[in-house]
Amino acid sequence: MSLFPGFESRRVPANGVEINAVVGPRRDAPALLLLHGYPQTHAIWHQVAPRLSGRFNVVASDLRGYGDSA
């Protein structure tokens, strides 16, 4: 079971490392980047992201060194 139903998991290359993120589901909407604080991961947004996805193309990523990011 996914914490982000309807979202796509991605590994984004950045400066020689990979950043973990979920994106979606509205590609036709303005992007909204959700960043977590210490010591959380992108999973902290699992209840908020689906609500925001009605108006935005939501991107929730793990900061470098957190969660599944390198």
C-alpha cells in the first residue's frame, strides 16, 4: 500500500547523487514543492499532499541524506 496513491515515485539525479521524490498527479497544474524538516522524510506529507493535488502538481522529496535520497 502506497502512502501517496496516484503519485509517481522518482529518483532524480542531482550533482552526482539521486534524490528520492514522489510527483503528481496533476501535470497540468502549477508545481508545489514540499520539503520536510529534521528528522522527517517526504512521508511527513502523506496526508496533506493528496489534498493539495487538487490544485497543484505536488512534488515531495527527501532532502539529501534523508530517507531514500543519497
